[in-house]
Amino acid sequence: MNYATIKPTDVANGPGVRVSLFVSGCPHHCKDCFNEEAWDFSYGEPFTEETQEELLGLMDHEYIAGLTLLGGEPMAPRNQEALLPFVKQVRERFPQKTVWCFTGYDFDQEILGKMARESAVTRELLPLFDVMVDGRFVAEKRNLMLKFRGSENQRVLDMDASLKAGYGVWREEFR
């Protein structure tokens, strides 16, 4: 996997000050995407052990609330494979910090309805997230007043509640 950029102190992609990893590669190609250069899976730098150690070091501060994964598309199957061992390390080392994942896939239909049924990696990765923002960015539904999402079709999901229910459950404070 490659990554496009790392933001060591991000306040736009989840609550508090976060470390954000923008992965490379996205199959969605949404109209008016804010990060079009990251569509290419070979864009950016390789996601190495050194990169992972850098991210863990950036997170090792009391003022960091957690990690945010976005892109590109973190839930693209080949990105999931690279992210799973890293997110496990984050959870082991920083159990009190939250992990957010932004995805263009629809949680109910594409992630639970297909990916989780077909992939052990997906099934193992999903419970490691606290929050998932799902759905493709739709330019015609863009709304700058929304918290942590770009278009009205996107949802901010509580992953624990969603996995227990078997469908996407909103985090009420972000509805």
C-alpha cells in the first residue's frame, strides 16, 4: 500500500486533535473529489514499517485524541490488508484513543453486505474502528454545514452499535 500524506495534527477529520493517514488508491472517483491525486494506488510513498513507527510516535502525545484513516479509500481490499496489522498496533498501544475511518463504500450494502461476508480481513478490521463515515461524496448533495462529512448522503456511524445491529447506526452527536 502507498499513502498520499500524513497530517500530524488534524482537527478537521474527527473530534479533537488527531493524526490522519491519507491512503492512496480509490475506485470511486467521485465528482469534485477533494483528493483526486490519491485515486491512483501507486501515488505517494510506500507504507513501510518506518511509516508505521512514525505514525505511532505522532500518536504518543496526550493531546492526540486518535487516528483517522481516509484517502484515497482505506476500505479498498488491498488497503485493508496493509492497514489491519497497523490498526491492531494502534489499538494495543493506545486503547484509550479513537480510530475513525472515512470510506466511500456504503456500510450496509457494500461493507457488511459483501466485503465482510467475503473477507476475513474486513471482519477483523471493522471492530477496530470506533467510527466510520460512509458513502461516496456526491457533489450535488454537498453541504459545508455538516460535521465531519461532505455531502448529505454520508453518515457518521457508531461502529460498535452498527456491528451489533447488523446495519449502520448513527452516532447521534454527529447526526
